[in-house]
Amino acid sequence: MLITCAGTKHIKQIAEVLREIDGDCCEYTDLVQDGAPDPVRYAIVTEATKALERKEIKRLCNIGKIKYVLQVGAWVVGVNI
């Protein structure tokens, strides 16, 4: 799910809400203990996110490893997730 935010402060607020709604929700780069269930993951994409990282985030979305992408001014037009 692509969530477009108004700015970086808004991204942080939305990420906090995701963690409150689903206690297992974490950023896609967070490590998980061995044997723990795979948590719901989110990624953050801004204008500062490098092309290689964007490509990896998109790949992980396509295979179901990332459920939410919080973005501001980066993935608006022409991106299929």
C-alpha cells in the first residue's frame, strides 16, 4: 500500500500509527530475532532515497515483504508497486 505523506514529519507520525495498530509493524531494515514470525514491514521513500534503495524497496513490495511504503515527493506518477 502506497501512502503519500505531506512531509517527513507526517511520515514519522504515520509510521508511529502503523506501529500502534500492529505491534509487529517495523521498518523493512529492522532485524528480527531468529525464529520470530515475519513482521509487517514498511519502507520510507523520500527525495533523498537513492535509486538503488528505491529499486530494492520496490522489489520487496512486489514479493510481499513490504506491506506499506510511506513516501513524500518521490513515487507519485509512473510507479507500479
